[in-house]
Amino acid sequence: MKKLANYIKRIEISSLWSGHKHIVWELRPDVNVLSGRNGEGKSTILNKMVHHLRHLPPTGQLTGNESMGVKVEFSPADATGIRYDVLRSFDRKMVLTETGNLLEDARIVTELDWQLFHVQRRYLDYQVNVGNRMIELLTSGRPDAREQATAAAEMKQRFLDMVDELFAETGKKIDRQSNELAFMQYGERLSPYLLSSGEKQMLLILLTVLTEDHLPYIIFMDEPEASLHFEWQKRLISLIRELNPNAQVLLTTHSPALIMDGWSDAVTAVSDITV
């Protein structure tokens, strides 16, 4: 029987570059930040982990089988896999072959747009699931049903408030009358594809975490500070953990701002895990 893990306990990479550098990384269950000089192997380690997922949608299940010189160990030890999300930060333009076919929506022109396209579908499913859970609770006859139903809706409300607060300086607010994700700015309705690169990136990260619906999973991010201004960088990890305290974060970074909100103990240098 398949059993999903709570988090990845250990990563081992047999060779980082053509037989050189053996990597053994013992992971924390909450946040793991990989640091190092340019060219030392931060992104290479992350890419080794997700290489075989490159041509798939940025979500799924990572198995414990050794693949391409990468071995992962889970907690609990008898787990066979873990849910994951891979978020890519750079807003470069896509070539049509990356989507597998031509997109009907001409607004989707960059990698962030493409990732937002996928996560918006998940957002619709998430809203249906939360609604069904609330109905089930309210018709269950349980004495604490109303409190439990309120709790089920609270995280979506917190997400909406969080995004409104982050985007307040530019006058953008999420259109709360719409099931689809849209924004209002000074009376004009905006598609998420019209946001700035930094806004798209922050929205993508927070929406991805929200739609995992408090389930244990791992989120991979390579230099997520790209396009985010300083204050957003400082808050990023704490916002992720607030939306889903069961998420295991694994990221690479060049920015000290990412660890300023109490995450300095979560930093691992590449040299410390190279044997």
C-alpha cells in the first residue's frame, strides 16, 4: 500500500558533476535554505532533485526510488512518496514547444504565466473541496460543526487578506466576487497575467501553498527572491509557513533578506554537505 511521507529526511546525490562531489544533506522538516558562492552547486543540487520532473506540470508526487544518482529518505521511513511543487522564478518568455501545444489564451506568454495558468485550475478545485467540507460539517450534527466549518474557510480568507495587503501600495485587490482569480485596481478588473513579474511570482508561491490545503508536501524553489522587493523577501518563508505549516520548504538563495525573519538556523552551506 502506498503511504505518503510527512517530509524528506535525507537527500543523497552520488555525483554532482561528472563523478565529482558526493552530496549528503540531512533536512529539517520545516525550512531548508541552501547557500554558497556562485558556481559552487546550489542550483545544480536542486536541479538534480527535480530533473526528471522537468517536462511535467510543476506538481505531483516524488517517489523514494533512487533515480539519476539521487536517493531520498522519507519520514516516516516506510513512506513511498511525497507530494511536491516546483516553482521557477524567472519570468522568461516561453517557446511554444514548452507547452506541448498552442495555447488559446494569448495572455500566457512567460513561464510565470504558464505556472499561474496551472495553479488557477487547482484554486478552483480547492474552493470546491473547501465548500464541500463545510457542507459536510454543517450537516453532520456535531456540536462543534460550526466552529470546524469556520476554520475550514479561514485559510482562504487569510490568503485573500495576505495578497491584498502585499499589493496595497499599487491599489490592487483580489476580486472577491469572482471564483476565478482576478484583481480590481481603481475600478478596473485585471487578469493575473497583467501583474508585474514580482506580483506574479508572489501570487504564484502563495496560491500554490494554499491549494495544498494543509497537507504535508515539499516545495522546491530556486532563488525565489528574483523580482521580489526587499520587504517581500523578508516575509516570504513566514508567509508560506503560515498558509501551510505542514509544508517543507527547500530553496536556494543569494539573498540574506530571505532568512531575516527568524530562519538563519535553517541555512546550510554547500561545503557542509559535500563529502
